[in-house]
Amino acid sequence: MTRREIRDSAFKLVFEQLLRDDDIEELYDIAEEIEEIIVNDEVKKMVEGTLAHSDEIDGIISNYSKSRTIARISKINLAILRIAVYESLYDENTPMNAAISEAIFLSTTYSYPEDTKFVNGLLGAFSRDLKAKESENA
């Protein structure tokens, strides 16, 4: 599986969890039954990491979302943003620029064009601030 395929499957599971609020293990079972979403250890790691840090990640998203509260962000975009922020903060193998680029790809694939601008703007601001903090601490 490519990294993009892992991220795509993880996105679909995080999105589904937002819609259904089911236990993630149940969603894994459903995904495997219908055979439309690949579930392997790498997908599970990304999904479970994203869900485990969702409160912190939502706080970050809220901080950078000037025009929408978390409740007003579409579930598709929230899932995309959660995965991108998770990868930026917790996945040592994914550079922040790659996480943002992949989030924009997911948004372009699954969301509306104006939502892609929102995702890009929010993650761009987050990235600039995080890089500034890192250079201060270096």
C-alpha cells in the first residue's frame, strides 16, 4: 500500500466514525466486510492516533479556523484536517508539507472547491506558526 492509499483509507474511517460515532473496531469489521476500505496495521495506526489525539487536534483546528467553529466544519473537512494535523505533529515519517499537500489532495477529491481553500488556508497558518515555534526553540 502506498502512503496515499493508507491515508485515504484512514480518512474514510475517521470520516465514518464522525458520522456514526461507532466503536472503531466495529468500523474496521464493516470496512473489511464490504472490501471497499483497506484496513491494515498502518491504517489502524493512523486512525487510532488521530482519534486518540482528537481533542488536542480539534483545539488546534479551532484556533486556526477564524470563520467556522468545529461544529460548522463539514465532517469531510474535519476528518481531513484531523489527519493532516495528526501527521504533522505525531508522524515522524511525514514532513508537514507532505501532510498538507495530501490533505489538499483529499479535499480536492472529496470536498467542494471552496472547502479546499479553507483546508489549505487553515493548514498553511498552522504550518507557519509551528515552523516559527520550532525555529525559536532551535
